[in-house]
Amino acid sequence: MRIVIQRVSQAAVEIEGNVKGQVGLGLLLLAGFAADDTEEDLKWLAGKVAGLRIFSDAEGKMNLSVKDVDGDVLVISQFTLYASTKKGNRPSYINAAPPAVSVPLYERFVELMEDALGKPVQTGEFGADMKVSLLNDGPVTIVMDTKNKE
């Protein structure tokens, strides 16, 4: 699993002109899945994201997690995180899990994020044409991959 974590002041996702999910202070997560991702990968990443200390404390140091600041989370599926650009100019997405595999992984990751945060998270809609807007705070953007746990 690959994830792009963006610390935001606000973020929203629209589908066909309707707001599907939105958050204020918190995180926007763009999540991509590979066919060999496991429950353990999902649990590890949900725990890391929930505990990641990327919010500023009273002294301006990044010492607080999204849980510490009572922030919200918006999770968007993003198969293009697995784009391969090695050949030609058209990216290949062969390394991204097909929908039959990635939909359950996405739904399970959302559940695990909710468990880790102790509250619901906002989502987009898997496979929909989504318009994502955000105000990146910092900017702080972090990329994580479960294949690089160590």
C-alpha cells in the first residue's frame, strides 16, 4: 500500500458537483493498493498515520498527531500512486490492484483508520471521477509505502 499524507487546514471531495466528504484541520490521505497488500500492511499504516507527529505544538514544533489535535481525516482512493513511467509517455497501472481486490482493501483501511482515531473518517467514492480540493498546511506532504516498513 502506498499513501500520500497531506496536513491540511481544509480538504473536500466532490462527485458530480456534490460534496461527498470534507474536513477542516486534519489529514488528506491519498491511498493506493497493490494486489499483495495484507491486513497487516493496512493495520501498520493506519497506526503509523494516526500517530504521526506532524502537527505543531505550542512552541511551533511538529510534536502532535492528528489524534492529539482532534483533527479529521479524508481518505481518497488513488490507483495512480502505482503508476509506472519507465517506458514511453503513457503511465502503466499494472502494479495497482484491480477493483475486486482494492475495494475491500480500501474499505478495510477506512475501518482501521476509524478504529485508530476513535471516530469516523470522511471518504471519497471508489472509482468515481472526484474533484479533490485542499489547503495544504505547511506545506506538509509525506509519502509512505508498506514495502518500506524498515
